[in-house]
Amino acid sequence: MELKNDLLIRTAMGEAVERPPVWLMRQAGRILPQYRALRGKLSGFKELVETPALAAEVTIQPVDELGVDAAIIFSDILVIPEAMGLPYELIEKKGPLFPKTIQTATDIEQLQSGAKAATELHYVYEAIKITKQELNGRVPLIGFAGAPWTIFAYMIEGSGSKTFSKAKRFLYQHPDLAHQLLQKITDSTIAYLHKKVDSGVNLLQIFDSWAGILTPELYRTFALPYTQQIANAIKRVPLTVFAKGAWFALADIASIECNVIGLDWQTSPQYARQFVDKVFQGNLDPCQLYGQADEVKQATLSMLESFGGQHIANLGHGVYPDTPLDNVKVFVDTVKSVVYQPDHQAIKS
Amino acid sequence: MELKNDLLIRTAMGEAVERPPVWLMRQAGRILPQYRALRGKLSGFKELVETPALAAEVTIQPVDELGVDAAIIFSDILVIPEAMGLPYELIEKKGPLFPKTIQTATDIEQLQSGAKAATELHYVYEAIKITKQELNGRVPLIGFAGAPWTIFAYMIEGSGSKTFSKAKRFLYQHPDLAHQLLQKITDSTIAYLHKKVDSGVNLLQIFDSWAGILTPELYRTFALPYTQQIANAIKRVPLTVFAKGAWFALADIASIECNVIGLDWQTSPQYARQFVDKVFQGNLDPCQLYGQADEVKQATLSMLESFGGQHIANLGHGVYPDTPLDNVKVFVDTVKSVVYQPDHQAIKS
């Protein structure tokens, strides 16, 4: 099916475009009244993730409500550990919890991986197919996965953490086992992403949410090679890598064969451009959307200007659940109001 | 009283020294069996902080047990909000909690500040006097406070947080009130640190633990000016500023009139040296101490080499409570085993 709005894809491929495309990480979620109404009727977050028709419905809500240039399939990065044999729960207001965690070589051996793990996630592929049908080519659909290091961190730590010191301790104490587990996660993720592309996603994004707590050396040893494997394995659609907080590893990240690099709100495009010759995505501070509408507009324009071209407009992190919807719309509408000048750098609003 | 070991002070003042001094953030704490034994007999963490003889005892424990080149007074950065009228609790394994938080202009008006707030903290000054007496000049004693932004973040948010989105929202929505509160915190902190120096501390450190979640612009507007005020007000002893995660603000931080800049484990001295012409403190990854003893030794030597001279050896964050004591000793002993060459750069072990 041909895309009526392929701005995201053309931008990701490095083509000169008329204006930056815009979407928001976590755009399908609590910022939308439609989402909250549906979610209130269900037993929990996982029911939404695992019911394809409902996942498709909330995936499309922000396209209708906000007019963004892309949909992102409603799901969670933690479906991969679950498919490998490590189920997770999502505790309201606390975050993810794994009743069982990975501690030993036997724990790792017992995990299934690759195509076998990926097959478990039939509900994701089904949700993608329904979404594609219902979107009917209006905008591209983004698929995603966690980066192997981030998935590893949850599987060892068992929950979120400020330091992820248990996961990092495992890297220092059991580097060989760590590589075994990271490889199994990588194999599963590659198989999973291939099936997502088979089902119809138009672009993939890898979230390395906890890259920022590694050292440059740990990133190079335990994170980079596995994200690189994924990038090398999946060339069928454009790929975005977002390693949050990993400013210190940008020179390494630049070597990954992907199309787009996500930037957080601390990392200016000027800083990142020293290392990276790819399209950027980001990077407004999500808290900026708590400000007055005219401040949101000004900050969005400044951000667009700081990137110039080769840019997919987004926040520097997922939108926070209590963000005023009107300000989200100001953000989206401001991006959509600009026009690139012919030199593809300056912006005219 | 003359210091028998003034290596830390001479290094902080920029003098050429024979080897780097070494201490660890959170060295007085759960890594020490002596601390755990004493803590087990008490009702809670705050009893320890508020009982001068006990605070002095745990302050000195790491000097005896580890042979570090400095003691740091056992206390908490949250005594300042409490002295201003906002009491805190420390929930075991969860962290700080403020039953009441700051929400309105009236809340801010009702806070006491400056000398009046500082007077409340008599137990800290008493603990410093006892510690100085008992240390008898063996090593310098470090005093500390939270940076105004970090204290502000806890007073608004009411607890730790991954995003501190409530505190940041307050900056965007109520910038004038935010400046009022930050000024009150700053005034209290300056009065507090003067009294700490009066009581005998030999060096001061400002912990800006949550600087890293700001944008460069927010750091410049709401963090930098207040830390700068403190630095300008207190010139009687050397000052260290540790703004964790604030790599993006190093050029601003470099303008603060302090002696030492703390670096986290993501920030290499090579990167920081581009912006900062001061003594550095840091920056081994605290999780490195989970490794094998010989790896700890090698990593410590590499770190020392990467800094060359003008360096106070430390971790890039507080030592984690479950760190093996033997590895902490390897870290300390490795630093103490090196000798600077006459050019004050290369290291001979």
C-alpha cells in the first residue's frame, strides 16, 4: 500500500524535504483522553498490548487527534524477555517488575531465543496488520524494540533502577555470561524485527534507554556490538537508534549502519554533528510542554532552527503522561507550520 | 590544629603534590562493618545524623579502616530543607520522602531561611567539632551541602524521581517563584556552610546530584547562578563542585569560582579539560569495584593515568552499599601506591 504521507521515510532516507516530519515518543498513551477512556475499561496495560484490535486502536488515536506524521505500534520493549521465557508485570505508578530474574548460566540456557522466541509475539504482528489496514496509508507505521543492553538490564535487575548496579555488576563479574545473554536477546530481537517488517512496519526504532549509565568502555563492549548486529541484519526499512544519555559514546554510535540517531534534550545537534553524519531525531525537553502555549511555540521553533535540515522533530524522551494536550498540539502544529528554504537549512515559519 | 596529612588541601589549591589524594563519596556508610553494627542498634538514619557523637564516630570509621586522605562529615543534604521548615523522612530501601512539599507562593513565604535556618542545624556543627577533636589533625575534614537546584528538586517533587518532572514543571510554569525559592535555599546554604567552616571543616563540596536532568538553558538559568553565589560567598576554604551528569554545562561550570570540579564516570578528563582549568575529582565507575581485585587495580591505575596530575582520586558517584570492602581497599591502596614524576603528569606505580 502506498503511503499518502511519506515525509518521515523520505527524511529518514536523507532526502531533501519540504518540512521536518513530527511525531512524539509515547504519543499513544495517557496524554490522550481517548486512550484514558479505553484504558479505564481494561484490566491492565498488558491486556491492551496483547489484544491486537485494541493495540491498533490506540496506535491510531494520535494520528487522528494530533495529526502527527507517523504512528508507532502500541507495545512494550519488555515483550522480548517475556517471549524468551521471563514474564513481566507492569505495576501501576511503579513500572515494570520481573518476578524472576536472570542470575546464573542455567537461567540463560533455559531461555528460548531467535525465531522461536519471536513466534510467541503473534499478537504484535497481528496488531501491526490491523493498524496498517486501518491507517490505509495515511502515515507510516513505526515498529520498535529495546536495545539488547537495555533489555539485559531489566532481565538482571528485575525492575527499573536509578543505578542499574545489579545489571552493571553482572557485566563486571560475569562478562562471558553477559555476552551469552546479550547474544540471545539480539537473536530474538532480529527475528522479532524481521517479523514486524513482514507485517508491515515502515521504519524501525531501537530504544537504548539505559545506555547512559554505562561507561564509554562498557558501552563499546556490551552495547554497541549488539545494536550493530541488529542494524547489519535489518536493511529492509530505515532504522533509528536512540541511545538515551549516551553522549559520551556518540562517536561509536555514529559507526552503526542506521539512518537516524535520536538525541535527548541535553545533547545539542551542534555537539552531535561533530561525530554523526546522519539524520537526527529529537529533542525538545518533554517538560517544556508544561509551559505557556507561546513558550512552547517559541521553544519548538528554536529547536527546529538549531537542527536545520536532516531532522525528524520529536521530544528528547517520551511525552510525560500529565502533559497538557493543547501544548502537545502546539508542538505538532508549530513543526507542521514551517517550510524549509531551498538550501535545506534555514527555516521560514 | 595543624593537619598531619594535608595532601587533599594542597591538591585542591593547585599545588604540585607527590601523589593524588584519595577518598570516596559515601565512604562513611554501609560498606563498613563498623557502620552496619552501629546502625543496627539505632532507630534510623536520622538518629545517626542528629546525634553528634555518633555522627563523628561514623565519620572517622573510614579513616581508620580504609586509610583515606580525608574524612567527610556524616550528614545529609536534606537537612537544609528541614531547617527551612520542610521535614524529611528516609524510607529504608526507597530513599527520601517529604510528607509536605512546596506548591505555592505561600509555601515559599512560610519557609525560614538564611542564618535563622542555619541555626537549626546545631547538631551538624557539634558533630564537626567532635570529629575535628577526635581526628586530631590526621586528615582534613570535608563539609558539604546540596546545590540549590538539587535541594529545590526534592522540595517540589517530595521524593527521588527518574525524571523530576514536577520540579522541572515548576521551573517552566512558575519561574519567578522558582527563583524566590532558590534564593531562600541559597541564603540558607551560605549561612550553613559558613557555620561549618567556623566549626572546623577544611574543604567544602557542593553536590548537584540532579543537574543532569536539566537542559543547558535551564542549568544556566536556575542552577548556575545559585551555585555561583555560594562560591562567591565562601572563600575561606577550598571548594569542590560536583554537578553529576552535567557534561553539557561544563563550560558554564568552569566559570564558577571554585577550586575543584567533580566528574562522573561518563565524563573523561580529556573531554572536561576542553572547558575546565581546575583540579578534577573522580571518576571511577562505582560498579568497577564489583570486579576482581586485579581488575580494580588495573582500572584504578588507568584512571589515574587518564587524569595525570591536578587530580583528587574518587569514584564518579557515591560508593554503592553492597561493594566488597576488600575492593574498596584495593582502590585506596592503589592510589596511595603511585608517585607522580617530577613533570607532575606521568605516574609511576
